[in-house]
Amino acid sequence: MSRIVNSLQTKLIVSFVALIVVIAGGTYLYTFDQAKQALLQGAHDDLAQIIGITSTQFTAQEIAQIEQFKPGDDQTPAYVAVQAKLQKMRSISPNVANFYIMQIEGDKVVFLVDDAQDSPALIGEVYQHPEPRLFQASQGVQVSESLYTDEWGTFLSGYAPIQGTSGTTTLIVGADILADTIVARENFIGNTIYFVMAFAILIAGVIIGLFSLTIIRDIKKLNKVAEEISMGDTDVSVDVHRKDEIGELASSFGRMVASLKIMMAADVQPESAKPDSAEK
């Protein structure tokens, strides 16, 4: 185990994979953050377009009727017709969870129509926690900067003015996109990026492993040659053919082995061939 842990191959793989993980992690965080911002901006633009179109879908007669709604009118044909119209517009806007019409009365906001089928806001019910952008909707289309939480839940909300018969802005139409819808998209994007990064790290690890395996294999060959030479065996060959630094080292080994053979051949000359023996 210690040999595996201390091997050059293990160190190379761990080092490169660690580097890749750090780079991929930073890339993931940056990409995910940018994707979330783009997703929120996309939802923001879509909602602005939807609520802008919705605000133009009411006739002068409908607007006049809505302005006259009072508590208890939620069963009248006029109310039911307006509510059904909002529900129909919601059916063609799948991301929108709710449409409603409100009226700003000084510093408070009251509901006039709510298309929710379960527990809709009542006519004249005061909106307890309106966000500041709602009060700006009388000047034009407004959308929450980010997800907003009120007594009904967490949403991305859009608001647009409905022009009354006199040409003045008396009503505000609102639309909500559930936070769960946006969060689900964020999670999908995050998981997709995560799996892509994980797959890339796996492939990179395999490539690095194979690359380091060839390096370690040739280093082991050179090490074996060195061991054989240290045991006095010069009848060895360096079977390493590369065009990098390890290849240059292998060539140096080959030249060293050739030099050792020449030196050893000179040391084992016959006694008769040596100058001293001739003088005797």
C-alpha cells in the first residue's frame, strides 16, 4: 500500500485530478451563478411580456364593471366572466400560477378579482404585504427584482396598469410565477452542469492515468536497466523510444551502456598484451 501511495503514478494522477477538480469547481460555481441570473432574467422578461399583454385584454365595459365590484359580488355573472377570462389567459401561460386584479387606494392595495380556484382573495380584501414595485405599476409594467415572499407564498410577480374609461389608471393586473417553478429550473441547470463536470473529470482522470502509465512504464524499464548494470551485466538494451525528456534519458542510458562495455573490454585485456608483461 505504501508503495502505491508513494508511487509517481499515484502522485501524478492525484495532482492532476486535484487541479482539474479545483478548476472545474470554480467553473461550476461561476457557470451556475451566471445560469441562475440568466434564468431569472428570462423569467423576468417573459413575465413582463405576459402581464403587459394581459393588461390590454379588457374591454371598457369590463373595466367599468370591475371598478364597481364590492364584497359579495363574487357570484355575479360579471365577476364570474372576468374571473373566467383570467383563468383562460392563465391556461395559455403555463408558467403563471395566478392572475388577479387589484386597486390602489392611497397607501393600501385591495383585491377586486382573483382567478385562483382554491381560496381566492376576496373582493375588497387588503393585500397585507405588497412589495414596493406594485405601487409603481400605475406608471407601467413592473416585475419583482427577485423572488418575493408574502402571505400566499414565494413568487416572482409582475404588475401592469389597466386604463380606465377616463384614460386614467385605476386598476392593476398582477401575475405570479411560483418560486418552485424557477427553483426547479435552477436545479435542472445545476444538475446538468454538475454531471457534465463530473463526466469531464472522469474522462480527464482516465486520460491522465493512461498518460502517466506510459511514463511510469518507461521509467521502470530504465530503472531495470540501471539495476542490471549495477550487478555487472552490460549486455542489456534500452528498449525505450520516446521523443521527450524520458527518450533523451533513454538515449543517454544507451550511450552509457556502450561506454561501459568499451571500458570493461579494455580492463580485461590478456596479460601478454599489457606493457609490463612484455618487459619481463
